[in-house]
Amino acid sequence: MRKKKDVPPLSPTQKQAVSDLYDAYKGLMAHTARCLTAAPEEVEEVMQDSLIALMRNIDTVSSLNRYKTAAYIVLTVRRTYFNRAGKERRLITVPLDDEAAELADALTDSVPLDADEKLDVMQLMDALSPGDRRILEAWYLEGCSAEQLAKELHCKPASVRAILSRVRKRAERLLREMEGNRRG
């Protein structure tokens, strides 16, 4: 039997913010969930669980611009699906090219970049390992704290900063290699 998730208590203002958020982004949530699973009942469950996760962070989500809100929602739906899939020990197959492109779009929508820079970001995200990409997503897009990332990575919060530093160095090295390949 599935444990029922607790819906956090919300103020009337927060309830309205959740309602507005759902009305504005339910199509994006459904599309993201359908990209991960073809089962209609699972799409609904992922959307419901994602909405509960968004309710828990409604003050944060409400403070974001529309591009960051869309990226936050996509990442929340994906995380919800992957958490559910991990608990059920299912094989997850998501094409990394599409994931890298969506993440690059989320990153580049909030920062004005020219076409070459957007391509660099897409190539970089595609070249990073899934673990490195997840760390960058969590830190820069989701705004996770060192404590939150430490729980996910099963390490101490002080270690998160060292891990993040190494990931940034790997990303910088990859960018330099891509730049060198373009010139040479």
C-alpha cells in the first residue's frame, strides 16, 4: 500500500499561488511526465507528487522569473519520477541528448547568450557525466543548499563544496577543450 504524501498547510496567498502556478504550467508538467513514462496513470501520479513538492517550496517558486520557474518545474517533475522509479527499482532510460538540450535551454533562457554560447552550453551539458550534470542542476537551477545536496550525495555538507569545485573544474576543462577543437 502506498503511503499518502502529506500536503503542507498553506496560507490563502500560498494556495492562490499554487493554483496560479498549476494553471500556468500544467501543460509543461504533463508533457515532461509523458516524456518519462507512457502510462497515463503514472503521468497523473507523477504530476500529483510533483505538485505536492512544489507546494512545499511555493514561496521559492513564486519568487522566480518565468524561465526559472519553468526549469524548476521540469526538474521537479523529473526528480519526482526518478525518485518513484528508484523506489520501484525500474530501469530508467532517458535520452541524454534531450536532457542536455532542455537543461541548456533552461540555463540560456535566464542568461542572454548568442547562438555559439548556447551551443557550447548544450555541448557541455551533454559531455558531462549524469552525476556532474545533476550536481550542477541541483546547485544552480534548483538552488539546493549544501545540506540538501549532502543528503542526496550521502556525504557531509562540507564535502559538497569540494565536490562542486571539482565538477566546475571538469566543466571548465571541457569548455576549454571544446574551444580548442573549434579553433584547431
